[in-house]
Amino acid sequence: MPIKIPFTKNKKHTTQQSLSLDHDHIPNHVAIIMDGNGRWAKKRGLPRIAGHKEGMSVVKKIVRRASDLGVHVLTLYAFSTENWKRPKNEVDFLMKLPVDFLTTYLPELIERNVQVQTIGDTGLLPEHTRKAVEEAISRTSENSGLILNFALNYGSRFEMVNAVKQIATQVEKGELSTGDIDEQLFSSHLYTSELLEPDLLIRTSGEQRLSNFLLWQLAYAEFWFTDVFWPDFDEHLFEQALYDYQNRKRRYGGI
């Protein structure tokens, strides 16, 4: 059944229209590269961490809307393996954000039946970050609604190399033969082995690249880009992305 939504675009997207989202055609898995926090802050003469803090409030809004619309999985690129190269004070602040977010928002996530998961090498996260994430995963593990999947210390190339190493080890041990290796087997060794592949990728801030994010999993996803910085992203733009997705034809290489 279509859902009528009044819509107002931000800045370069400013128009008035009424979106009619098809409730039966909501993407199962939406992945988002939340980009532009630092540039948003710089434009306002603020420190970069101010942009990250503002971006956290946007995460709450989008999680709520995705849950209400029936999205099954929402994967958010929260911290990449390359982000360790940033200034120490910024990295320290980014490592504190999951603690603040989950401490204040966990009761609502539980009430909304949201299940928290992560992908990435979380063992390298600071102890306070890791503990907050582990507690959220544990306390929401029985929830059956939206899967809120944070990519933390995540890098797709590392993920794929690690999968190759695991498969090679199994071949060496005689547990597998090279003839057993196919796309399904490879996918089963990725962080996302228990998740559906993304249907839709959203990236904010005007950048149009994947930045080492879900390179294997996004093979047939639809891409949606906006010039709006993440702190200015809102529920209306999220709905616009879903509306545009619903009006595309996914052929998977066919006709």
C-alpha cells in the first residue's frame, strides 16, 4: 500500500512534492556512508568534532524512520580502518560517540525492537567503546525488528583478504577443495554472512565513491548521492532516496 509523504528537499534539492512510497517495495537493506561532518562544522567556524556530534542526532532520526518504514537492515559506516589516520583528538571523540549514543538511546532501541549488530574488527576498539557496543548487542539480541548494523573499524579490502585467508586455511587442512570455492562460500566468510546484501547505498556530502565500504556486497545495489552534508540530512531526504530507489529497474545483468 502506498504511503503518502509530504516532502521538502534541502538546499540544492528544494522543491515541494508529495511522495508516494510503496510500503511493499521498501528496500530490505539500506547502507549509508555518513559523510560531511567535518566540512559541515568548518563551514560554520566550528571544530570538526561539532559536526560529528550533530551527526549523531541525525542517526537517531534516520534509525527511527527506517524502523517505521519497515527497513530490515540499516548499515551505517561509522568508522573505517582508514579513520585512525585522523588527528588523535578527533579519533578519541569518535570512539566516545558510540558510548554516548548507546547509553542515551539504548532504551528506545529496545522499545522499538531494534537489534544492534556490528561489522569490522571491533577487537581493536578502545575498551570503553567495545564494552558499550557489546552491551547494546547483548541487550538487543532477542529483538526481531530493524537490524541497526554499525560498521566500526571496518575496511572492505581487509574483510575480503581475511575471507581469502580463512578459505585458504580450510583448503590446506583438507576441509575444502578449490572446486568448493564459489560466490556463496566466499560470502559466508564475510562479516555480513548473516545479512541480506544491500539494496540501496546512500552517500551524503557530494562525494561519489565507495571509500572501501562493502565492495563485494554492493555489487548490485542502487546508489543514491546527495550534496547535503550528513548533519543536514533528514527523514525527508531519506524518504526521497527510497522513493527514487522504488522508481528504478533492477535487472541484475538481465533485460
